[in-house]
Amino acid sequence: MSKKVSKSERKRSSNGIEGTPPPDLSSVSRRYFRLYPKLARLGSNVENAVKQFLERDNIGYVSVTHRVKQLDRFLEKVGRKQYEQPFAQTKDLVGLRVVCFFQSDVDRISELIAQEFQVVHNKNKTDHLPPTQFGYRSHHLVVNVKKAWADTPNYRGLEDLKIEIQIRTVLMHAWAEIEHRLAYKRTEHIPGQFRRKFSMLSAKLEEADEQFEELASAITDLKGEIEERTQRVSAFDSELRLNLDTLQAFLDYQHPDDIHNMRQTRELFDEMLSNQITIGDLVDDYADNRFTTRNQDYSHSDDSSDQNQTELARRIIKLKGHRHHREKRADAEINRSKEDTN
């Protein structure tokens, strides 16, 4: 009499978990090495493309890196999951990781990836993580390059290969790295006496992510308010307190067509701060010298931004000199007063 096969047993058999001969790992290894140059080329090319897309769309990022899954880990996964078609069923044989600053960046980058690549699978792990469960939050997309790309030399022969793209904030990434270091992938893996501590840390990290997002949004709003007020009255507010954002706003107002170097802006700010030069000093200096640069044409030079910032540096040095002379005169007056008293 034949044994009756249960529904669950039939399902396991159809998934290749039971009732299917294990894959020939030797042949899988040989194919892996034959395919490796293409896998490495796919990872490198997509990494460069994603960096270009991010810079094009002015999306800041911490890092963009790729890797090809190591053979031993690939074989372990194939054996553990009893894949019948290892190369077709493994979605992360090539992986790309984008680490950005804010959650809103994760959303923007996910949309960008969906526009530029052919999405095979799209999963936001944040949506699938219960509120009470700790764990890193990231967005995973499995993609192919678009057919049109396959006609270009860099992507020829790569159209059938998949690459998994993970997008996470820098704080999500920090959690994932610590989680990986401690080897805790699920709440059940953690010894009971440590679970509360892990849960608290996870909540704090998520809250910090949200707070940084709110802070960045508030800074953007403040910059917008300064710009709107300046345009409305056609003059820069000399009463604004000096900080990096107000100095950058002043540069944008005086030299609207320039692309400013933030490193140089920071250096100018530090120079002004150390010499107690205010935004008002700059505004008055521009007005006193009747130096109009807002419509000045620097189109003949590729270094217009550097020229204008050099001009601002010159003005700072001038103001610094004036302040030094004023202080010397004040000291002289004090000394004369002391002599007269004596």
C-alpha cells in the first residue's frame, strides 16, 4: 500500500527542499568561476552608474560599494536552501550597497533606482519589521540592467544577470554592522537578559534617524526663508547672525551664478569668526565700496567661483586690518588717558 503524501510534504518537494537531489556543487563552482568576470564587471559598472546618478540628482551619500558573493558563502546558501537552479534563484550573487544620510534620501534613491533599472523585486524591510522587533531597516531592490544598456560595450552580455541593491541610512548601516558583529539576526538569537537593552538601543537609533531628518528639514526651511526675504526686499539682511548658512546665503546673493566650494566657505567663515567680522560688516563693506558683483560677467573664466570667493577673502582681510587699526587706536587712547590721569 502506497504511503499517502501530505500537502505540506508535496509543497516542500516542489520547492526543492525535500525530494530533490542536492545540486552538484562541483559543477556550480566551475560555473561560478566562468561567470565571475561578468559578475565583477556588472558590480563595478553599476556602482559607477549609481554614483553618477546620485551626483546628477544632487543626492548626498556616504558610500556606494559593491561585492560579488564569495564562493564558499554561495555554496553554503545553495546547499542550505537546496536550490535546483542556484544562479537563477540566488538574488544577491552581486550586491551593491548605498549608504546615505537621511531616510528621505533612501526614498529618493529607491525611486531613482526604479527609474534607471529594470526592477525584478522590491522590498522595503522597514515595512516588514514589527514595531516591537529590533533590526536594521533598509530598502532592497533586485534589478537587471535595461535592455538598451546591453547594446553598450560596458554592459554587453550582462542583461540577464541580477544585482541586489541595498539602500540604508548611515545609522541603519551602523546598526547592521554591529548586529553582524554580534551575530544576532533575530530577537530569538539574543540571550533573554540582553533583549530589553537591544530593544532600547534600536529605538534610540531609529529616533536619532528621525531627529536628524527633522533637523535637516529645518535647516533647509531656514535657508529658504533667508532667500525669500532677501529676494522680497532686494537686499541682504545685515542683522543676520553669522553662521555657515548665512555666509553661504550671502555668497549666493552676491554671486548667484557661481557654484560655491563649501570647503572654501568654511575657511572664510572660520576667518571671519576668529576676527569677529559680522555679516553686517560684509554688507556694509560691499555698499561702501559700491562694488557690484551680482551681475558681473565671469563667463570668460572657468574659475569665476574661485575669483569671487577670493574677492570675498580680500574683503575679509581688509576688514580684519581695519579692526586691527581700530583696536590699536583704542589702545592708544586708553594709554593717553592713563598718562593724563597720572
